[in-house]
Amino acid sequence: MEAWPFDQASNVAAITTRQVLEDGHPILRVTHYSDDHSWAFLCGTTDNTDDGRIVGMGTALQIDPSLRDIADLPVGWCAWRKSVDSPWQRAKDPSA
């Protein structure tokens, strides 16, 4: 079994969207927040707070194993891609 890649445990809560959990939308944007080291795994299709959901870090990795590729994302950074077939891009995010 592969080592756990994130700085938060697999049972720690993260932010996602209804679209990811219920509609099967791909995770296309990831933010690693600097204030509390939390993570957000988002689809990029909504900013509506009513669409926000809580997911365990382990569940997010099960939904999208490619998150392992950006698990070393520094705090205060984000990663994004155009589609699941696109490579992850990374940048420092002043709002994170």
C-alpha cells in the first residue's frame, strides 16, 4: 500500500462540492489554505455556498487518485487543470 501523501490525515475534513460528490464532476481546482492547512477539492462549476460539501481527505483521494500528484502542494497555493486529461498547473494563491 502506498504511503499517505497529504499533510492532513485521511479522516480530516476537506471542502468539495455537491457536483463532485453527487453528480460525478471531476476535481479541477485544488486549494491548500495557509490559515489552517485545510484543503478544498473543487469542480470549478459553482461558487454557490449551497453547493458546498464536506468530504474526508481519504474519500477525495478515492474519488480522484490523481490528487496524489499535487499532495505536496505548499500551503497558500492552488492547483488547477482544464480537464482530467490535462496536467496539473500550480501557483501561489494570495487569497488562500
